[in-house]
Amino acid sequence: MGTTFPSRIRFFTSLLGSHILSGAVIEPRALNELLPDWQALPGHPMTQLATSSRMLFLTQQHALPIPHPPQMGNDGNYILSLSAFTRWLASIAENEYGVEIYPGFAGAQLFYSPEEDSYDPWGNKTRSIQGVVTNEVGLTRDFRLKSSFEPGMAFRSKATLLAEGAHGSLSKMAIARYQLRKEAQPQTYAIGLKEVWRVDPEKYRAGEVIHTLGWPLDKSTYGGGWVYHMDGGLVSLGLVIALDYKNPYLSPYREFQVRLSYSLSPSFPELLECIAHETSSIL
Ligand SMILES: Cc1cc2nc3c(=O)[nH]c(=O)nc-3n(C[C@H](O)[C@H](O)[C@H](O)COP(=O)(O)OP(=O)(O)OC[C@H]3O[C@@H](n4cnc5c(N)ncnc54)[C@H](O)[C@@H]3O)c2cc1C
């Protein structure tokens, strides 16, 4: 393994891997740099290379092939369970590099230096971040202390990396304190819905990647879908819809279910059993 980590890296996470659903296509470039010999490591979940990649424009009745943008090529990419990947990576970080991971603990507050010892990007003197404070546990719904109450713990660190995904609560605090969005374009968001299905083995084509535009979204709604044939007879299906849609009656979940009905088309496999579902926001 080629990477050396500082010995006391700590990660705070609500759950390890279980909040991250299977069915993603990933480009392994970052992994190749981080763990150059990952293919030799036991239990890695990169077992399904993308074998073909195409784009379709959907109408209600048809699936029309359209040119594949080169930047969306999938040569050398893997279709995998992101949840299994997260768990595998976590076990390597803990066992090989002594990284401490605290599943079940969320970072609840930023821990600031007591004095103004730094500058924000605009030249204003400010307090630097020196770590995080975890959430309190053992509170009732109306915030009374239970016998199991434990206060949040403050962890100090030389460097604090916030990796909370879209719209993280600590990130929002840091953005506000250091005015990180000043003079920046407004952030845009989308919602992504994804399901993993066991499909009819006769229509399962291991490694096939399909991206779709069009139906069920109308032409003023930005978004698109996918069908990834993962390992083990499973298929990931999903739809992403930008959250600036104009129609206030549009229900992303309903659109996704309509989209799933397209599985009746010859281009799509017959869905037999839903294994998992996830909805998540995207920056
Ligand atoms: C439906 C969908 C399909 C996608 N498909 C693909 C794909 O095929 N290929 C691809 O490359 N990308 C895909 N993406 C994008 C990819 O999932 C994201 O880019 C990636 O997950 C971002 O990683 P992240 O670590 O920044 O954030 P996340 O994966 O969101 O992870 C952030 C984690 O931090 C935790 N967290 C947040 N706040 C706190 C806190 N205060 N304390 C402790 N923990 C906290 C969250 O629970 C979460 O586990 C997809 C996204 C969606 C929604």
C-alpha cells in the first residue's frame, strides 16, 4: 500500500456504509492513487467492470439511441455497491492505518480557537477551526436528560476536513463564519432517487451502463436517469431531478416510479424484486 496517513485521523459518521446505497459507476483514478495495489487486497468490491455504455433519449413509447458524450465514457470504470465499497475502505483505514472511525456520532458543532488567530478569505481576523464537538446522546424528544445522557465530546485536530455531502450542517457553519459563498454563484441542488432490483436473468447484461434523458421529465425539467447492470444479477435504476423544476405539482418520487414502468420496454430488464431504495440530495 502506497499511502501514509498521519496517525490520528478521526472520522465522525452517522452510520458506516448503510446510508450509502449500492449501484454507482465509479472511476477508480483516485483509488489507484490512494491504494495502488487495491486489486490485490482481499474483499474489494470492484468486481464488475463497465463493459458497455450508451445513452438513450426516452419518449413514453420509445428509447432512442443518442450520441454518447465522450466525457461520460465508462472505459475502465466499475459498477459497484457504494455501500460495500465504503465499508471495505473503512476497514482498511482502521486496520491498516490506525484511523479512528466513530459510527453513530455526528459532528454537531465546530470547535473554534478561543482567540482570533486567523484570517478569513476576505482579510477579516477570525477564530480558526480546531476540531469538532460530537452530538449529545441520551436526550428525550423534548431535550430532557435521560440516565444514559452523555455530553458531546470535543476533538481537537491540526486539520479538520468537512465531508458532509450536500448541505452539511457543520459546512454551513463554516461557510457562514468565513463568508465562503460571498461573491460566488448560488449553489444549485438536485434530488436523486435510486433503487436496486433483482432482474430477469435473461435480460441481465453484466457491466452494461445506460444513461437516459427525456421522459418522464418534460423539456423544462433538468435531469436524467440510468440503468447499471451490477454484479450478481442486480440492476441499479435511478433518476436525478434538478430542484429548480417549475411545475409545483411535480413529485420526484412519482416521476421515478413512472420511469420504472419503462422497464417494460425491450431496452430495460424485467424487474423482479426490489432490494434497496435511497433518496439523496446532490450538489
Ligand atoms: C442517486 C445518486 C446517484 C449517484 N450516482 C453516482 C455514480 O454512479 N457515480 C458517482 O461517481 N457518483 C454518483 N453520485 C454522486 C456521489 O454519490 C457523490 O458525489 C458522493 O457520494 C459524494 O461523497 P461525499 O463523501 O462528499 O458525500 P456523501 O456521500 O453524501 O457522504 C457524506 C457523509 O457524511 C455524513 N454526515 C453529514 N453530516 C455529518 C455530520 N455532521 N457528522 C457526521 N457525519 C455526517 C452523511 O451521513 C454521509 O454519510 C450519485 C449521487 C446520488 C444521490
